[in-house]
Amino acid sequence: MKSLWTLLLLVLLVSCNDELKEQQVAFDNLKQQSMEAHDVIMPKMGDLMDLSNQLSQKMDSTNADVIMSKKSELQKAHDDMMIWMRDYSEKFPYDYKLPNDAVAIEKQLDVLKEEYEEIEE
């Protein structure tokens, strides 16, 4: 009977460990996807400011409202990226280590999903 309980405990521990590993892999994959999205967007940040400057040069009394609106959209896109990077780095610093607890990882995975959705926007 004692060996049956031992075997049952071992099976339970192994299944919990598998779940933990699956969560860690899911977290790592989503983190990589987030960084890939960042790496696609980041080089374009300079383009936003270049476009804004070009719009400024084309502004005259007949198109000022439209130009200012477009410049505002460009600035918002730039600001949104800067905010995302700051928030992301605060939540997941460069040396971030995942906890070894399935519940804690699940919470962090939820936070990362939100960050990923934001960078995709």
C-alpha cells in the first residue's frame, strides 16, 4: 500500500512538472513573439518623425487642419510605442526570471498576453 501511495505521488509530481514546463514554454514563446513585433516596429520609429517633418514643410493655410491632424496621429503612434517599451521593461526587465510556480507563471502569462496585444495594435 505504501508503494502505491509513493507511485501516485510521483505521478502527481511529474504531471505538475509537465504543466509548469508547458507554461514556461508558452511564456517564452509569447515573449519572443512580443520582441519580434517590437523589432519590426522599432526601426520605423524614425520614419514617423521624418514624416512629421515632411508634413510640416508642406503645411500652408489651406491644409493646416489636415496636416496638424496627421502630425498628431504620428506623434500618438510614437508616444504609444515609447509607453509600451517603458511598461514592458518595467514588467519584464532584461534579467527577468520566471517564478517556479504554475499559478505565478499563469499570472505573468496573462500580463504578457496584454503586452503582446498592445504591441500588435
